[in-house]
Amino acid sequence: MRLIQAVRTLFGFESSAEYEIIDGTDADAADGWRSPEIAARQHEQYGVLLRDVRAGRARADLRAAADAVREAGIHDSRVVEIGCGSGYYSEILAALTGSLRYLGIDYSAAMIRLARKAYPRERFVVADAARLPLANGSCDVALSGNSLMHIPAYAGAVKEMARVARRWCVFHAVPVLEQRATTRLRKKAYGTTVFELTFNRAELESLFADAGLAVRSVREVFPYDLSHVLGEHTRLLTYACETRS
């Protein structure tokens, strides 16, 4: 393993720092997003972005997520977000896409508590992305918002999203590289150790195909180049996929 200091400031303080390549899954890092401290810090920082959304100045990555959801072309669509954090995308999507019905799912009880407090009119559930408590085809759009990279059982999460989506799956802000195999990392996010993946693009798109998903569009999000860590340029992409069933 090798430790590399790599600070990224995305929201006003260190949301990504101290990357370390690991061989397997670090159980403590995988549970990092369950921390009440990280939930509170992330929620506070997204408040800054939400103020810009309300003022009509949504950041490019937020617009990319909304554009991918809008691509489904379904008025008043039912959107299930897997890895919803404190529920901020319920507001972002409503502001940028119009009418929708929203359900947020996250494995962190701390995140869900914040979400229910911030958005009491929306529905939120604590659940595992690889074992969603939803029926087949129960939503119009299944959205993974900035979360697939933090799920050790990512192949199962992709299959579950395809199962519950009636027609569309959106995988937002996924870090990919072209040559290197999918790589597991530890890093510090908001001062807490968390698990992160950078995906081999061909492998990831093969997982989509195996789950019965066809890639309809790919959007670049914002720069997230980990070449200083991985030895290869990385990109952050948002995929809009359609179910083949």
C-alpha cells in the first residue's frame, strides 16, 4: 500500500484528502459514512450549494444530475435516490426538473435523521444499496447520487437499481479510468476515514450491460483527477441508462 497526501477542496474545506490504495475493503472505512460527524459536516457544506440553487446558480455537477434525470422524459416521475445523504437532491431535483415524487434511501441512520428533519414532507428509509426494500419496477428513475464509489458491493448495487427501476437508472458522479483495474481506496472525507472506488470504465459499463441496462448518455461532471494517486488520469462521469426489459 502507499499513502499519498491529496487534498481536494470541493465545498469550502477538505472533502477529500490523504488517499491510500488498499487491497481489499477496510471495514472501518466502509462504515465511515455512518458517522454522525461526517453527516453533519456534509449537510452543512451542501447548504452552501443549496443557497446557490435557490438563487438560480446551480453548480455544473448538480445540473448534470438533473439533466440525466430529466432525460427520462417522464412527467411527475417517481425517483428513488440510493445513497441520498441528508436528502439535498430532493430539493435540487425539484428545483431543476420540476414535478417529481421522491424517496431517499441511505445506509446511514445519521444521514436519514438529518434528511427527515430538513425535508419532513419527503420519504426516507435506512437500507443497504445491495438489498433494497422495494418491489421490482417500483420507480421510474433509480438514482445513485455521488454514492456508487462508496459501496463495496457495487455490482450488487447496480443490479438492485436495475431491478427496482421501471425504465431508467442514473449513476451520478462516478470516478472512472481507462486502463487500470477498478481500484479500492481509503481517504479522509470531512475529517473521517471512508472507503472509495475508482472504476475501470470498461468493467463498469459491462456491469451495466449484465444488469440489463443500456447506456444512453454520458456527462462529464467536474474535474476529479487522481493521476497523482493512481498513475492515470481519472474522470467523473454521470451515466443515464435505460432498462432493456
